[in-house]
Amino acid sequence: DLTQLEVPCRFTVIEGDREHAVSSLAGLLALIRQLGQRGIALQRYKGLGEMNPQQLWETTMDPKQRTLLQVTLDDAEEANRIFETLMGDEVEERREFIQQNALEVQNLDI
């Protein structure tokens, strides 16, 4: 059974010389509606390697901004099976997993 982890998203909306930090999709939508879509550059950090040192500090290292989440693993064997299914070379197994679990998705990141 997969457990959803609630981790806030982090976005930066750039409006001219101003940057607006947004920590949720709802906040992002509200800000874009407020500012309009003209001249806005949207950036989403998907990995630490995409950030410059200042962005890394602001989003990950700063104790005032960061969110720490402890993740525990109850069934390592099952977790490994799912990981290998989703990341492995067997397309058919991955397709079956996705089809079987598609209706259970609560947070889809495309």
C-alpha cells in the first residue's frame, strides 16, 4: 500500500525585477491570477542540482523556510518491488501498475 507524503511545493514567480515565493499549488494559482499571465516566468525546482547557491539556501538549507520530513519504511521488500516496477526496464509491468493504481492518485505531477 502506497502512502502519500504531504510535502509542500516551492515555486518562484518572477515579475520583472520582483520574485514571489509560493509554497503551494493553490497559492501559485492565486498569485498568477492576481498578476496576470503577461511577463511572468514560472520556475519549479525539481532537484537540488537545478539551483544556484542562493536558491539552495532559500529553499532547502534555511531553517526558517525548509520543511523536514521523516520517512520510514515498514516493508523494504515491497518498496523495492514497487521501485523496480516503476523505474525498471519492463514496460509492461509499469503499465499494469499504473493502470491498476490510476484511480487512487491524489497528487499528480506532470
